[in-house]
Amino acid sequence: MTDVTDDPNMDQLEVAEPLRRAIGERYLTYALSTIMHRALPDARDGLKPVHRRILYAMRELKLSASGGFRKSAKISGDVMGNYHPHGDAAIYDAMARLAQDFNVRYPLVDGQGNFGNIDGDNPAASRYTEARMTAAAEALLEGLNENAVDFRENYDGTLNEPVVLPAAFPNLLANGAAGIAVGMATNIPPHNIEELIGACLHLIKTPDARDETLLNYVPGPDFPTGGVIVEPRENIAKAYATGRGSFRLRCKWEVEDLGRGTWQIVITEIPYQVQKSKLIEKIAELIQTKKIPILADVRDESADDIRLILEPKSKNVDPAVLMNLMFRNSDLEIKFSLNMNVLIDGVTPKVCSLKEVLRAFLDHRRDVLQRRSRHRLDKIDHRLEVLEGLIIAFLNLDRVIDIIRYDDAPKQALMAENWADKKPRATDESDYRSPLPAGEGVGELTEVQAEAILNMRLRSLRRLEEIELTRERDALLEERAGLLELLGSEDLQWIRISEELKETRKQFGRSSEGGKRRSDFAEAVEAEEVPLEAMIDREPITIVCSQMGWIRAMTGHIDLKRELKFKDGDGARFIFHAETTDRLLVFASNGRFYTLQSSNLPGGRGMGEPLRLMVDIPNEAEIIDLFIHRPGQKLLVASTEGNGFMVPEDEILAQTRTGKQVLNVKDDVKAQLVRPIAGDHVAIVSQNGKFLVFPVEELPEMTRGKGVRLQKYNMARGRQGTLELDGGLSDITTFTWEQGLSWEMGGGKTRHEPDMSEWLGKRAGVGKKPPYGFPRDMKFT
């Protein structure tokens, strides 16, 4: 047998790796890539890589806020080809969102063309739209060419891109962010720049400021679509302190008087990220399903601004109650979640408080200031070096001209000359001050200085130019001293940062266009719960329900014996007088009770509407009874097998279309009867003619169940040889023992039996033969 270690091909064999470790390592790599390079924003500039690359590509295309527009297809193409190797559709969608003033508090892209709207319509294709940067975007990019931030290679190593933008304002909070990574997500609402900069200035003066103090400057989010924030201040403070929480946001509305006591509600601002078209569809659905019966209609009269009209069904409706129902059932009130999960240093994801996010921004601004100062210092040193050489040339102009004119290698000759021994052309050298350190003097020229002298134009050889060079040198020396002082003092750096923030506040703050706060604050005053019946005009109606289940409400109390029109093959089943404020109860054979509002029933001019469209009664279930709900009333419910119990009417009211299960039935057993309890005894009769009376107190009071045995039925052999109930429940009623029992005999006659002692027994008994004259159909009515 050959030893594997002696195999010459051993080096080519692949090393086995456990699947669990292999998948874990690769998934972790994917998760980190998603977290760092796609879903979570950087706390310093508030941007994700795709947004940062879009702005940088627009800068490279020189699409300034005051310049011309370029096709969006060109911009997204450059971003995709140079910096962001993903789909152009994703890039264009990200760019389009930066241009939507209803999504972004301070748009970073100035769009020309159809970039979508608040109704939820998508932007036009990138070949039809044009874009350029806004002033806010330029503020984020300011200082990029002054070595303010680090650069890295793009995905193919051919170009460089910034790791982060300098960011003149806290864009993370100003425009907010949302993203879903692997195992974590972020959701940050927009805020007002004026307030954010105020909090930053306070944090600069008081680095140990408490989170609660910052709420004096940043009271809450400022959504681009406005609205009213009704979250309590203590909840907002907790959310900002922990980085997690939520904000209740409502629409802004007002009551518009239409005269003669009529009015309508006008909604002028809707909550953030709620699509107007879907909101209207939802409200229309509420009207159609009659979940809010006091709302009659909704209209959209919006143009450039929002104007939604809500019409009440009656002028007696309280506007506050109507809006309270709308807040509860529609997106006119939303909860915006706060999850401040960001890359605090560009690498590490962390759920930060408001103070931590502002501190990360300020530390970034200090780093940017230091880097820009050092960059400027290097530029000044280079320029001073050049000026030193030019001034030497002016002071020794004849010798410089002589070298340039006669020497074969003038650059090397200029560098080899010792200028310290040369007498200046000018007789007065009192104004000349060398930028070089004291003691070094002016000796040989550097290569940079020699090159500058050789590139000097002839027209510069005049006394005035020499004065200008001296003046420029003195100004640069003064600026250089200031920069050195700035870099050496932390206090001066924070003073400079404060000045820059104040300039930014002037540009984008309260006094600028669109800089005022849009979202207001208010207490969530919940309107007092008023029964819907109290807001409905009380009018008499007649309820008509046909055998096939078509229901309608006819105006007024009509004659119940009056002939009515029905569909072919249909006829009347339930006809009774009611009022528009009444609620109706429907009992079905599946043991469920369903609730209807009389005011919501269709009018009596047509044939009505199917009852099964108003409530969700299964097709296999039959309608047992329909009656008016009487508060405080108790009912007796019973099934075909003779089980039943007593239930309060107030407990069977259903809040949904699906009804409320009360009597439990299964297999072939069905709910059969429901009767109001109006006495102290129960009389029950079976299909096989057995009559039983027992006290009501023997009935249990329940809200749901199978019930107890009311009457016993024997089993008998059927025609097929199977055991079947001998009889079954036929009818049931209640009566007062002292008054006796009465029943209808037909022909308009009624029989009364004053003494029911002969049939009195215990519940669940078999019973006896019915009293003399009892109807043969075994029904009490």
C-alpha cells in the first residue's frame, strides 16, 4: 500500500475544510461587507457608500449648484463604471431619492424632470431626467481638494475615491438614514440643521453636557412633510439617550366651515413616508367597509401642496372624535421608529445616543480642520520658498539676467551661485525679511526657486512686481504664523469650528429658504370616547330581511303587513321597526353572533344587499334570527341536540365582520334557537311531542360554550339501522310562573294555561304530553 505522504501529487491535493467553518467564514465576510459597505451610514458624514460615490462623481463632472445639469444616465453610468460596481438601477434610485424633497429634509441632488412624487409614483427613466448638486451637497464636499479626508483606491485600482466626506453639517441627523444589514438595521429620522448646529455649539462649550440638555436645542425630528409630533417629551428624551425608541407622528388638519352648520376636515400635511395615493385608498376602504360609519367621503384636492378633504356623515359629528377614529384606523398617525445604529468611526457599528453622534461629527470636523490647516501650511511653505527665490532675483536682477543670457545651463548656474555675497540692485534693503529661520541666511537657490526664476515673464521685471511679491510674502508669513498657532491650540481649533458652524447655520438655518422647522409638537389629546349612536341622527326605520338574506332599511315605520317587492323566488322573513341608532344582532347556525349598525344598512328603494357581504357568515351556515340589541337583556341559546345556556346580550356584541363565537357546535349539531329571557321559568317542547317546564335559575350563565342539557331525547333506530335522536329540540320559550303560559293556536286565537304544575320538572328531563290545544307543529308562535 502506498503511503499518502510519499505521493508526488500531494502538493496538488486540496485540504478538506469543515462545511460549518467554511460557510461561517464566508457568511461572516458577506455580513461585514453588507454592514460596512452598503446598509449602515457613517456617523461622520451620514452617508452610505453609494450616496458618497454619487456626490463625488457629480463633483468630478463639475455639476455645481450654480452650473448646468447633466443627464442622470451619464451620472449613474460614471458612478457605476468608476466607483460603484452594482446595478445602474440601484444607483439611479439612490440618486433620485436624494432629489426628493418629500423624502430628504435637505436634498443633496437638484433634479430636473420627473423624480417621483408623494403619491408614490416612480421617477422617470434616467435618460429623461437631469441633475446637479445642491448647495447642501457642496457643503458636504467642501475641502475635499485640501487633503481634508483620506482617499482609497476604487474597486479596480484605477482611480481614488474619498473614504468619507468633510461634511460641513451633521448630515446623518439632518437628512436621516434607513437601512437593513445582516443581523442589524438602522432607522434615523431627519432633523433641523438650525437645531443641530445649536446643539453642536453647546457641546463645544460644554463637552460634558447631559443628554437631556441637548433636548433644549434638538426637541425632536423635523420631517420634510411636516406633521405633528405627539410623543411625550420624556419618551423623546429616552429615545435620544439610548438610541432606540419611536415617535408618534400625526397629520396636520383643520376644520373648514362651509356655512349653515356644515363643515369638513382639511388635511394639509401627512406623516413622513406615507404615500398619499395609498392613504386615500385606505380611507376609501374604511368608508366602503363602514368601519368608520361617521365618515361619508374622502377627496383629494391637492395641487403643489397637500389638501385632503374628509366629509362627515352628519354635522352633529364631533371633529375630534372623527379624527381620533382616523388616527386609530389609518396612516394619518404613524409611529416612526428610531434605531441610531451607525458606523461610529467608519468601521464599528454601534447604537449611539444623540450626544455620541454629535460628538463623532465634531471630532470629524476637528480632524478635517487640522488636515486642511496642515495642507494649507504646506502650500504656504512652498509658495514662500518660491517667493524667496523671486525676491533674490529682483534684488540681483543684473546677475540673474547675465546667467540666463550667457550660461549654457542657467538652472544649474542659478543653483550653484552664492547669493549671500551678491549686492542687491536696490540700495534700500530695510523692507526685506527672509522667511528662512534666523541664522541660515540666503545662500544657494533650491531647484524649485531656480525653476520659478526661469519661468518668470519679462513683464514682471518691474519695481511694482517686486513690491507685490514682498507684500504677498508678508501676508503669507502672517497666515503661516496663524496656522501654526491654530494647530498648537485645541481651544483655537474649537473656536474656528464654531465659526464655521455658524456660517453653515446662516446658509441653511432658519433664515434660509426651507430652513424653518416644519414638524410641530403637541400633546396627544385623546378625544373622549363617544358611542357612535350618539353621533348618528335618530330616525325611525323599518328593517326588512328576505328569506335569501337580502337586507335593507326603509325610511319610517311602515305597516308591517304591507306588501313589499322582493326578487323572484324570494320573500319576507324578518320585518320589524327600529331606529338608525340601533344595533342589530344576527344569530347563525354555526353558533356565532354578528353585529350590524342600522345606520349602515342600504336604503329601501332597491332590494337591499346580501347580509353575507356585510358580515362574514359562511355559506354553509344558515341565518337563525335577526333582532335589535337591547343592552342588559339576557338570551337563551340552544342547539338542535337540546343543549343551551343563558348569555348576556352585552357579551355577544362583535367588533369585527367575523362575529363572535358563543354556542359551540360540531359535526351535525347546529345552533337552532335564541330567545330573550322574559320570566322565571323555561318551557321546552321536542319534535316528538314531549313538553317540559323548569326554573330559569337552573340555566348556567355563560359567555361561550356547549351549554348544559335542557331536555333529554332518546335514541331510536333509523331506517338505515343507525341510531338517531328520537325527536330533538322543536321550540323553547320563557314565562312568568304566576301568570302562566300562553301560545297561539292559529286563526288568530290564543290559548292560556294558568297552571303549569303538571309539566314542571327538573332540567334535562324527558317531559310529558303537551297541554290540551297545543299546536301540532310543536311551536309556541
